Amino acid sequence: MHDIRAIRENPEAFDAAMARRGLSGVSSQVLRLDEERRAAILAAETAQSDQKKAAKDVGAAKAKGDEAEFERLRSLVAAKKDEVAAMQSEAKAKDEAVANLLMGLPNLPFKDIPDGDDEADNVQIRTWGEPRKLNFEAREHFEISGVQTGMDFEMAAKLSGSRFMVLNGAVARIHRALAQFMIDTHVDEHELEETWTPVLVREDMMIGTGQLPKFGEDSYQTTNGWWLVPTAEVPLTNMVNGETWPEEALPRRMVAHTQCFRSEAGSAGRDTAGVLRQHQFEKVEMVSITHPDKSEDEHARMTRCAEAILEKLGLPYRTVVLCTGDMGFGARRTHDIEVWLPGQNTYREISSVSTCGDFQARRMNGRFKPTDGGKPQFVHTLNGSGLAVGRALIAVLENGQQEDGSVELPQVLHSYLGGKTRLSSDGVLT
């Protein structure tokens, strides 16, 4: 959410930043509503002051024994009471209109973010590893013979419909091992705080991180009003919702492994084969709550945490900075980490690491109290995948595939698999 005072002080700069997001002339609409809101509040306060003065005059008339004046003033107070209530209602409606407008506006990109319309305009900032040269035609994960017995899409469709998966046997174990390896690495080496959270949250939690009100169709809501989390970013970031933490509590760095749920409303027909894009999936999510002066350094740190997982798995990747047209609603800067998938002969996103500034903190009123005793300030929030478990499974299977349909597994997973090092062509860990 945006600071209305900053828009009043420099509407031209706000419009210039919004134009980079594809929106034009936003400040005039915001400021018009804001002026109406302030006028309505002033009118309500003036009427309330008149009501209080008239109420005092009623008492004075009663004390003087002036019954006619007493009745006249009493009628005036009653009328003023109704007038004040109507004005306060109007002021509240105007206030909500301004808040709703601001809630629907995306975050402002940093000045150094590349302009662009879509992923074609993203800018690569580094690569790691060399894609393995195969002397056979690479298969997608669901085509590898050793994998096929462990992925049952027909059963998933029977149970739940399209875009779900059932994992069996060795493949299910590799999937679990990946999640455990990620959590252990982030906790033991990256010093993140392991956190277990609900996957059902209240509506105001979704508003706080920006999934609502604009993107409700992308998530699932239960009949009693809870929302299934699209990512653990929602419960983790909302730990500071309505809170004022001491400055010394910052940064707070958390990591959680959760089920995630997305309707994929805008992806009809995309990535329908395999497990790349599912309604239900697992993700290891990192969230940092930081001091404003430290958020840029924290973004670089979180990006390295995600990259380190891929390096330990021996998976080639590239890191790109997203352009203004591809960046998420709440982000000021996003690094996408894309892993090499031989079966598709391309890099695909496996992590997005974003810094949001105080955008989310303003929505959820999350603050910190400076050590020097100054006025409470909004925290800065950051989030990033560390990593998407299903996509990591795809990458491990495709990059480790052998010509005979077996899969060589990364060394860092061996201890999580009871010392097993490969998935045989008939789907057995050996």
C-alpha cells in the first residue's frame, strides 16, 4: 500500500513510477478522492463541534428556566446528531474508497529495474554450471522410465481432477528428501528460523501480503471464509501484522515447508503435462522482516540462499532481474532463479526472491520501535522460494537421467535416501 502523503507531495514522481507498471494518470484519481475524503472528515468534525456547543447551550437554557429555548435547542441537538451521523458515514465511505483504490495499485519499482512488457525483457545477471551434454535425446521428467511408475496422474485425476499428482514409492521419497535437505540447509547453514504455520488463513492476512483484494481468483477460499495459502509468504509475513517489534528483533529470518494451493486461473493450457504447474504443491519459503536500511542487503542474501540450494544439488541455473512488466504486484525488485531442464531444453523458474519495501507493512501495519526511542517505523518485508519442491524434483530427475531410463541422484541427497544413489530404470532406489 502506498503512502498518501508521498503522493500528495510528489504526484508527478508517483505517476512516472506507475507508468512503468502500465498505469497512467493515477495520482489525479487518488488525490481527487483524497480531497473529497478530507472535506467529508472536516465537515463531520465541524458538525460534531456544533452539536457539542448546542448541547452545552441546552444545559444553560435548562438552568435559566427558559423552557422555550430549552426545547428549541434540544430539537437542534437531535437534528445535529442525525446530521453528524450522516456526515461521519460519508467520511467513512470516502476513507474506504481511498484505501480500496490504494490497495489495488502495485508497488513502485526501483529506478534501476529494467522496463519491459514480459519475461522476454528480463535481464540475466549471472549463471552457474554448464548444462550436461547428453548423447541421447533428453526426456521430460514424466517420460523417464524410472520415474513413470512413481507418478500416477490418472489416479490424481480420479481423486481430484486435472493439475494434481500422486507420487508413489521412490519418487515420493526423493520428493520428501528434497524438502528435508532444503530445510536443513537453510536452518543449519543459512541461519533461518524453522517455522511451522497454518495453511488456512483469515482474509485480512491475504490482504496484508497483497493477494487480496485484486487476485482472489488465483487462490481458494473455504465455505467458512478461510483462504488456502498460495505460499507460506502469507502466514510468515503476517507474523508482524499489527505488531510493533523492538529494533533489536530485526532482522527476523524465517523458513517454512508447507503445502501451497493455487487455482492457476491465468494459466489455462500452459504446462499441463507433468508436475510443473499444479493446484497443490510443496514449497520451502523464506521470509525476512528487516530494518529499512538493511533490506537491499537482505535481498542479495536471500537470493544467495536460494542459489546455494541449486549449487549443492549440482543443477545449472541462471538468475535474472525481472522487468517492470513481469514483476509481481507487491515487489520493488525481483530476482528469478531459473533451473536448466534438459527435457524442455530451456531454463524454467524455480525461485522468485522479492523485496517489497514497506508496501506490505503498510497494508498490515507492521512496525518496529527504534532503539533510540524515536517514532515507530514500518518494517521492510522480503520473500523468496528456497525452493519449489516439485520443480526441484523435476530438475533432479531430468538432469540426472541416463540413456537406460535410470536417474543418477545428487550426492547431497544420498544420506536422506538411506545411502541410495540412483533411481533404477524400473523405479527402485539402489
